[in-house]
Amino acid sequence: MRVCIACCGMAARLAPELAAADGVSLRVEERVGPAAREADVLIGYHFPPGSLADLPRLRWLHLTGTGTDHLAATGLPPGVLVTTSAEVPVTAVAEYALSGLLLLLKDLPDLANRRGAAWFRSDALLLAGSRVGVAGAGRIGRAVVRRLVAFGARPVAVTRDGAVAVPGAWRTIGVAGLAREAADLDHLVACLPGGPGTRGLIGREVIAALPSHAVVVNVGRGESIDNAALHTALRAGRLRGAFADVHEQEPLPDDDPAWDVPRLVVSPHRAFAFPGEPAEVARTFLAHLEDFRRDGDLLTVRSSG
């Protein structure tokens, strides 16, 4: 089976994990090129628009990341099987979300290298007992809920329709009720996937309804929040702070106004990262490969190609 790794930031660390797999002929390319055109399987993530349109042998695309919303622009042919590494970053992202929340609740950015910080006095808030909205209750959202419970908080899960209770959540509400409920939340963590259904979902009305002591954390997709409204609220001092690991344009340009928004912590999209990530992505791919070989799907496709 011919496998190509391309458009993949972790390629140098991922390739050794896959090189010893039985029956796999592995090639690595920086971009989608000749090796990808000969591949049965392609592994990667950051594929430019149109880059997957002319891959005649491709039968399976495995993404090293979680989201698939960017694939529509790549020209991926119909019928190609797509799998993701969605389970890999769950713990790392959930921990990062809690870190961002605690960072601002405890005023830690104001303490960095400050000799003039007041002694024996603090405006820090407790996470315990607070009501924290968690928008998006997929793998990461549910992991955030579990960690909030461990801290003694009362998570309010926000799902598409609120019809099915999220395990561990104090309450589960639908997206349509978020603006109405926002005034009763203390903080809000966004773990939303990309796509037209979530664009601007946390909009001006929701942000305006949040209390002045609220912290907003985004570890989902940059476009899921009305960032202009968020920045306006922060500049006006109407929120305690915000922590954004995801942005509508990445990397964030040096002249982007977000850099100068007070009480906004700009994180360079790194919540997913941890030392064992490439090994876990490889393990996920090889588990899929074993399933496919056992069921015969890929072998059948290959023999008819």
C-alpha cells in the first residue's frame, strides 16, 4: 500500500512512527506532488485550495487534525474515505481551555515579572461554584465539562437543540437559548467545530448579555465568535477578559487589531500540542488501517484499481 505524508507540520516526527508498518510503502512530501499522485493513502492536514483535485489513485485521506471544514476547497474527489485524528488532542485542548480560564480568573498575566504588584491583595475569582457555559459538546467540550466539575464549577453545556443531557453538565441548553441564558453564566468556553452552522454563533447579543466579570475562552474555531463584538466589549471594560487560541486568520498578522485589545490573551493555536502527539496520530492511523485490512475494504479497492 502506497502511503504519502504531505502538507503536514509533524511529518518529520510522524514518518518514523509509520515507517515500520507491514505492507506500507511510505513517502514524504512537503507539498502535494508526484508521490501523492501515486499514493493509495494520503496523510496530512494543511492542504491548500485545489491541491487534492488530481490524485487518481487516492482512496483514503487521513487527517492529522480534527476538523474537516477546510476540505471543501481542496477539490477532494468524491468517494475518497476521510478519517481524522479527532481523539488525539482532546486532553491537551481541554487542559489548555481550563488553563486560559484560570489564567484570567487569577489575574496571572498582570503578575508576570511585576515587582510593583500589590502584596496581600487580589481581585482573583473562584472557578469553584461558577456557572461556565461550554458551547459545543463534542469530545473536547465533554472533556472540558469533566474538568470543570473536578474544579467544583457548574458547567452548562450548549448543544444544537439541548434535547439530550450532556453527562456531568449541571444543565444542557440549546443554541437558540444561549443569548437568553448568557446573563446567568459566569464564563463561557467555546469548543465549537467549523462550518457555516457555527459561524458567529457566539454573537453580539450573547457577548452583550454576559456579566462584567465573565471570561470568554475560545479553543474551537476563530469564526465561531463575533470577534469584533468581543474586542469592543473588552475595550469598553465590559468583560473581565478573553483567551483566544484560534483566530479567523492564522497566523494572526502583526498588524491585526487583536494584539492591542486589553485583557485579550492571544495564543498562537497551540492547544492541541503535546510531546506524544505524533505517536498518537500514528497509532490512530494504524488502528484504522488494521480495521480496513480486516474488513478488506482497501484491499478490494486496490485490486480493482
